[in-house]
Amino acid sequence: MASQLLGLAEESGPSPGESGLAVNPFDGLPFSSRYYELLEQRRALPIWAARFIFLEQLESSPSGVVLVSGEPGSGKSTQIPQWCAEFVLARGFQKGQVTVTQPYPLAALSLALRVADEMDLTLGHEVGYSIPQEDCTGPDTLLRFCWDRLLLQEVASTRGTGAWDVLVLDEAQERSVASDLLQGLLRDAKLGNLPGDPRVIVVTDPALEPKLQAFWGNPPIVHVPRGPGECPTPIYRDSVPTDRVEAACQAVLELCQQEAPGDVLVYLPSEEEISLCCESLSREAGHLALQRPPPQVLPLHPGHGQAIQAVYQDIDSGARKVVVTHWLADFSFSLPSIRHVIDSGLELRSVYNPQIRAESQVLRPISRCQAEARRLRARGVPPGSCFCLYPKSFLELEAPPLPQPRVCEENLSPLLLLLKRRQIAEPGECHFLDRPAPEALMQALEDLDYLAALDDDGDLSDLGVILSEFPLPPELAKALLASCEFDCVDEMLTLAAMLTAAPGFTSPPLCAEEAALRRALEHADGDHSSLIQVYEAFIQSGADKAWCQARGLNWTALCQAHKLRGELLELMQRIELPLSQPAFGSEQNRRDLQKALVSGYFLKVARDTDGTGNYLLLTHKHVAQLSPYCCYRSRRAPARPPPWVLYHNFSISKDNCLSIVSEIQPQMLVELAPPYFLSNLPPSESRDLLNQLREEMADSSTGSESSSTQELGNACVLQ
């Protein structure tokens, strides 16, 4: 094996076959000329110097674990997977494969495209990818790029480690929940004692190296040497600009006027600001007097996944590319043509507060590790430029050294559901790089208990096992299962897909005509039924993109919802859950759909306390308002807001919004929510009303039973 690896490491290129043409060992076909062009580019990457050391450590590591530490842009994400595929091929593995995880679906897709090109293979055959609503793999797939949450779901469904021989956990410094938990599960599995001798490669930024080294028990480390070229000296502003988008646009336009060579990467905190910046730059760039064509402005964020190929494509016209992105491109995307970086120094993140079961949109400084990664994007000979839209003291005083672990900032209910699936009775039995707060774990366990996902011993109930099969939040999976009982599966499948896909509306209506077309899609029962109506109309339109644009709908999100609905339907059929015929619009279906929703979302109910739209949430005493996108807000005729509502999300922001809201009847809540949940609600007028209603319903039920017994007795006497 050592000689085989040495041959792999020292080969300058593939060996010729009998015909004299070099043959690709993965598919047996001759290499194309493009393969050799890309091979020269690969050899110029900093990581190429560590190729033999990596293969040697991969073969000989006693624990089966190897750490790879290197800076962004060194080639780790593209080359390590290919060398692992060569390693697996040399060992003659027939059933196993190399699986590479990424913290973002878009990164998994882009890397699969690039690596398939470099290996001269067909995407979907020997090289593939698995992301939500898209599995581009086949029986011959040897190298698979995968969203880390999907792999976590696979590992949770088996007592083993998964169907792979080599697992590459890429971008570990991103600290995603799935990546952290996978490392904990794999460390506890003791890889060296497992059959098949599996290997785990953890790829990280040098900033996280000491923590990972301690966590894994001092495994061998492959250090990637620094690449050629110098890093630019950052240029700081004297103060933080009041308008980040305007400041970023101005910096880009000045670069374009200077005719400085190279593409530009702009970092802004949010997708909304990315869109505003792209619109402004596209409008202003056309008025510049330039020697070259106007720059091509490209957004890069999850909502614009279709633009990923354009980001990597060469532009024949010679126009400069301006890529506008956010934290997504801190580590996961390498763009060799970038020579100039404009950094806002901020990120907008959703942070979950378990005490109030709400997400906050937190605008905060990036970490110093992220700031350094952004600066390194402009490395070159000569160095490019890095414009920081903040003073030097901003990061020194306010920025943490590393990105925040997402396991300390997300709702842990899905995580604990997977841990229970692995028969890990207590969260403390699983190792974490950073342990979540005890109150967050307890809140998640309480929520699962309310949803009947746990039995009296704290293990997964039969219902909990089924809930863990679905790639959905537990409350949404519970509502989908409840729809089997209430004969509204068809409608609930559509709603589950729509709630999981990206937001359906791209922006507020741009004109009166668009607003009128949107209003025609609204349903009287609220936002949940409106989403179903939007989906049905989208399908009837033939999934027409122009139809979506005329109504300000996100065509990509609706296509994702269509794919996800098919996956959920297939899953329900596989586990033999009962289905129902479509009945959307009937009075009975209306009530059944509400019951299914309340069965899963009773934790997310609010009451209008004063008739003016100030909603007090049942589970705590926060007051919230309806989102501007809510159909109850967009109706023309003045009407009293619904007194009791069920909501999908509560986000703490400047106006504390409830989003995706539908009216419910409190009687339905009393009927379907667990009695101990109602008893555990904090003291409030709403709780008193519900308890009073529960007593009245119990008395009414007792009275009905007594009346029925009396009538039966009278009938017996008459007989």
C-alpha cells in the first residue's frame, strides 16, 4: 500500500493505456485536454506540496483520524476529496465511498461541479452531491459531496457510522450544529475498532486547530503551507458608515474607475442588503466611462443558488465580476480571480432564545478569524486590496476570536431528536466541541415531551421514532402526522413543503398591479391556507417563471417546495402512513387542517389582548405584532384582528413579528394540546380563559354522557 500511495503522490499525470492515451482510472476513458489544463492549476495550489504527507497520514493514522489545517484559498476543499478517492480506489473498496460534508448546500453543489471537472468525470456518476430536494448520485458514485445535516440524518438512522470508507468533514471552523455533532458521534464510535477501517478527515482553519487537536486526542496534523503572494494591508475607515450599502457601492465604483485588475468580492451582513447593493451597482455601473465592459454584478447567497455557476464561469467579454455575498463565503467558496475585497465587518444571524422560543435577528461583528479569511481572499502577486468599512478598533474591541458555535445559538429540538434516535439517553453522553447551555437542552427536551415524542422513561416513543424520520422541525413533522388522523394529508404535505422552502415572496409589491395579483392568492383562513393556494396556482400555471415574477413570487423557492413535497410523499408511502384525497376548500377540510396544525403548533399560539393587534404569546409574556406580509394586515377593509392565532415563527426585531399566521379557535387548542401543557403555562388572562374553557367543555361532555345514559335507561324501562 505504501508504494501505491507513493506512486499516487509522485505521479506527474496519469499513465497511458495500451492505445498510448492516458486513461482515467475512475471511468476507464481517455483524459481530455481540459484535464491537463486544470492539473497545472491544481499543482500550483499551496496544498499540493502536502500531498504525499497527507496520503501517508491517511494510510497510517492509528486512530483513523487526520486533521488538515490550512488557510482559505489553499485548495483544501477541492484536492483533499480527490486524494481520498484515489486512496479508496487503491485499496480496492467496492461498496464504500468518500463522503465530503459541507456546512451549506450551495457549497456542496459548487464543489461537486468543480471537482467533477478537475477529475474529468461526469457529475452524477463517479462524482455526485446530495443537498435538500436534490440527490445527484448514482450506483457508481465514489465521491459524494453532501450537506452535513443530511449526513447527520443518515448517521442517526443507523447504529454504525454510515455507508462511507472515508469521511471528510470540511470547514469545521464554521461550527455548524451538524458538523459539531458528527464529530461527537464519531469520536464516541472509536473508529479504530470498527470493521472496514473507516477514516475521518477534519479540515479546518488554523484558528480552530488547537481545539480540534485536543478534542480528537492529538491525531496527526497535516499543515498546508502558505501560498505564494502577499496579503494586502487592510485600509480602514475612520468610522462605521451610516449606510453600508452606499459605502460598499461607492468603494466598488472607485475600484472600477481606477481600472485595477481583478474581480471584486463584497461582504454585507444580510441577503436584503446584498440585493440592494446588486441593484444599485447594476444601475450605476452602466454610467461609468470605462475602457472595458461594465462589471457583471452577481449575488452569492442561498436564495440565489442558480447564480453559482455564473460566479465561477469565465467571462469572454473581459468584464470584471463583482460578487456580493455575506458570511456564506467566509470559508466555503474559493474564487481565484478575486483580487479586491470590501468588508462590512458585520453579519446578520438568527439566534434562538430557548426561554421564549423565539429567534432574534442579531447584527454583530464577525470574528477575527473571519476577518482574516476575508483579507486572504485578496492575496496575490502583487497583492490586491482590502477595504474595511469600519475603523481598526472595531474588530479589536468587539470581535470574538472565532465564529460562534451554532449549537449554542439554534433550537436544539431537532438535534435531541437525532440523539435519542441513536439511543443516547442523555445529551451529556455525547461529546460536544462546545456544550450547549443546560437550559437550552432542557427546553428542547420539554418541547419534545409536549409533542409526545418521548415516553415516560425519556426515550423516543413510537411517535418520536416516526418524527425523527422526517427532514422537518419536530412540530411540523407532528402536524404532518396528525393530518393522517384528520384526513388532510394532501394539503398538509403542500404546507410542510412550503414552510420548509425559502420564503415565497421576493419583496414587497412593486406596484398596484402586482399587489392586486398577490391579493388574489390570499385565503380567508389565513397565511397557511394562502400558502397552499399559492402552491396550487403555481402548479396550475405549469411552474411558469413569468407567472411568478408578475406576482413577486420566488420561483426558485416554489420549485424547491415542489421537489420537497414529492420527497415527503415518497417517505410517507415508504413508512406506510395513510394518505387522503385532496379536499382543499371544503368546510370539513378547513377544520381538519386547523386541527392538524394545532396538533403540532400548540406551543406557538398567541392571543390579541386588546383588539388592536397586540398579541400576547401563551408560553411567555412577550407582546408581538403581525408581520407586514401577513394576509390579515394586507386586507383593505378595516377588520378586527383575529383574537387567537397560530404562528410559524416569532422573530424578535424592532417590531417583534409573528410570521405565517392563521386564526384558530381556543376550543380546538383545549381539545388537542396536552392538558399538562395548558397547566404549565405562565399565569395570564389567556391561561385562565383556556382553563375555564376546559372546565366548561369537560362539564358539557359529562352532561352529554349523563343525558345519554338517562335516555338509554328510559328506553330500557319502556322496553
